[in-house]
Amino acid sequence: MIATTTTAVPNAPTLSDLRALDEAAMPSLFRLPPEVEELRDEVRDFAQTVVKPRTLANDLAPADAFDWEMVEAGHRLGLLRLTMPKELGGRGMGVLGVAVAMEEIASVCASTALIFGASLLGQTSVLFSGDQQLQARFLPPFLGDRPVLACNAITEETAGCDLLIPEHAELAEDVMTARRDGDHFVLDGVKRFITNGKVAEWAAVFANIEGNPGATGLTVFVVPLDSEGVTRGAVADKMGYRACLGTTLTFEDVRVPEENIVFGEGGGWNYLTVQSNQARSIVAAISTGVARGAFEIAKEWAGERVQAGKPLYEHQFTARKLAEMSSKIEASRLLYLQAAHQADNMLPAPVYGPAVAKMFADRAAIEVAEEAMSIVGARGYCREHAVEKLVRESFGARIYEGTPEVLALAITGALYGRRL
Amino acid sequence: MTVQDPQLFTDAFRAALTDAEFAALLKERDFSLQFVLTGDAGTAFLLDSDGVHDGAPRPASLRLEVRPEALHLVLLGRLGVTRAIVDRGLVAKGPVSGVRQLADLLPPLGRAYAQLAPAPSGA
């Protein structure tokens, strides 16, 4: 039987409150630009008032359920056009702004953060290309009244890391092919676990130009997902990240005009490296959010729950856990902020900082979520408790946008001067 | 002069500054570009509304580390800036908004450069 004696600690500040108190004394190096602070506050409100109340229901819903209402609310806030320049109607944010926004959403629901994050990632190729014709064709839908999503289609049955590590290019097997046919290319192959694949309007699809060994001819194509020959498969029934839909996308003789190529024939690898280095600080921010969400629940519980006549946080063992958890969150945040700042001030973004940030934050999220569950105890182990969901989601980010193994190669590659 | 010769670029950029509209644009935006030519050329110069200056006399709005061959192609409009960045022929250091401003600044620089640039091989 579970004992239920609790006592509230009134007005205990959250980690965010503590950070806000410290901000006045922070040197500019550690302060967010005013426009990013403003965005953070708006997104925090969205996360707390719109996302949080729906989180549990979305997690427990069938695998293929999708909460368009929530996405629409985010769209009204501008989350689907976050990185578009203001002159195009977007919010003009860089990697730093996106990362800070993603931490806020992930602190209540990482999978909701990924819905927006994956769409922004899909848009990145078109935005970054500077190709005005492609931008005119594929960006306006994100500015309309109706929420529209994009996605990024890389992973395949036989190629996950083989399409993330440039040295693997020649060794990749059975990668989706693109065969030239006049002024079109014909795409054939299957993409797996594509976030937003079920609901996106178009995808940035990575395919190997026929005749190139392995994936050495990797090329980015923008493909409307209502094209003839595209089939959206069943939604993966995932352990976590259930609010966002990971889907198989099958391409059978899909004709794509050559003007839909981004960065030229064979430009896929170089672009993929740039994109990954930008995206990793954002994923590190999502992991930081997961850790923060779990920590706040554990902290609240440790302040309320009384054992042996005093709240848990006054017991040294729990105090040590809480202190280490908050230290890991602060360190994760500093690393991702630094990496995002680098990505906003250097093109192409560097390899090292974002990889280090993601590696640390992904691990910290798992450790903090696990400790949170141990502090909350039996309640936290139940399906209807947010900590249980956060534990499951904490494992997600270390799979996408670079596993620890891929990141280790990127980091050591930078340390030894092979990849900068 | 060959593409490898840094003076080709500095001469062209000085010529571009004789275009009053271009010089005014740089001044109005208080925008400066530092070019660091990598490889054997190994030199740096800064372009602002006052002229072309050797080295790094002051921090620039945007610093471009670029191979001379890539800069040659970018100025002639044969290679897009973002493609050059993706291919790592060009590294831009500074706010990303500065890279966007390049779109307005490159055409006048390119026109001046085209007057001096060596003819393509085989031409």
C-alpha cells in the first residue's frame, strides 16, 4: 500500500523562475536576445496552456491519431514559419530561437516539439537554398490560415547511420534511387520512420542518383506527397513520441521535375552535414526540455511528500539527486545555447559544438527522467503520470539526428581535424 | 593576373566602390566584409564604404573565408553563395542576416570583377 502523507512547500520557484531571477545579473554572453526572450515567453505560455492539458490524451491515443487542433494553435503563434525571414512573412528566427522554443514545448511534450521541429527541418533545405523559384512554390502554404506541415525523408530500412556518416556513403546499400528521364527524375524506394510523413504536404527527400555507388550521388528533391506513386504507410506504434506520427513513405516511379532538386545533383551529402550540425543543437534543446519537465515534477513531489517527518528534499539522498539533476539541466542548456549561437554565426555550422551538446543533453535527459521516476515512486510508474511518459520520451532524442555512436564519430573527427 | 592573385579581387572591389550607389548602400547599412582568401593566396582584406583595406583593421560585419577559385565563381554568378557554403568552399562568420545581405552586394562586386577576371580556360 502506498503511503500518501504530503505537505506543500508554498511558492517554491521553478528552474525557470530561478533563471529569471539570475538574468539581471547575467553578463550579456549568457543572456538571450530580446526577440528570443519574447518568443520563449510566448511559447512557454502556449506549452503550458495549450499543449500540457492535451499531453496525456495524445499520449494514450491510438498510434495514428493526430491533434490538428493543437498544431493549428501553434501555427497561429507562428511556429510553422519560425525560421522564414520576416520579409517572407515568417518570424525570422535562427537556430537559437528555434532551440529555445523547442525546449519550452518539450518540457511538457517532446513529441509535440518534434511535430514543429520536423516541419521546420523539412523547410530548411528550401529556405537555405536561396532558390527563389523553389521558395515561391513551396513556402507560401506555411503562411496561410490552415496549418501545413513539411517533413524530411532520409532514413531507410537498410540505411540509418549510413545516410548520416559521410564516410559510409560508398557502403550504403539499397538506397532510394533517382533515375533521370528527360527533364524529370524518377524516384523509387522506401523511407522509414519519417516524422510528419503521414500528415505533411511535401517532403525533402534524399535519393541517390542512379549510377553512383552506394549513396555517393545523394541528392535532395522536394516532393509533394500527393504526387502520383507516393504511398503513406502505416504509422509506427512507438514507445514514446506518440503525438507525432512516424510513417513509411513508399515512392514508386514518382516523377519529380529537375527544378525540384535543391543544391544540385549530388549535393545531398554536403547539405546533410550542414543541416545535421544546425539541427543537433535544437534536438539538444528538446532533450533539455524533457529533463526539465521531469525534474519539475520530481521537485514538486519532493517538496510535498513527507517521510520520517520531513519532506523528501530534506533527506540527503534525495537532495543529492535533485541537485545533480538540476546541474545536468543547466549544463545541457548552456551547451545547446552555445551550439545554437555558433550555428547562427557560422555557415556552415561547425561539427563539434552541436554534437557535444546533443550527446550530453540526450544522456542527461535519460538520467534525469530516470531519477525523477525514482523520486516520484509508484505514482510515476503509472501510465497516467507525466513522468512515465517523459521516461519513455527521454530515449527518443538519442535515436534521431545522430545516435551517440554517430555523434562520437563526429566529435572525435573534429578533435582529430578530419571534420570541422 | 590569375584567379589566385588576391590583387585581382582588391582591384575589382576598389573599382566597384566607384559606383556611388554601391558605396552608399554599404554606408547606409554600415556594412563591411572581410575576405580571408584561403589556400596558397593566404591573405585578408576588408571592404567597406571607405575602400579596400589590407588585413583586419577592425571587426567586419561579416567575415568570408573562401578559396579564391570559389570566390571567382561566386562573383561571376556561376556558383551560388549557399551552394558554396554547403560545399565548404566558403565559410561565413557573423550573423546569418549578414549572409542574406550579400545577395544585394554581390551583383555590383560581380560586375566590377567581370571586367578584370581572366577569361575562362579554352575561351
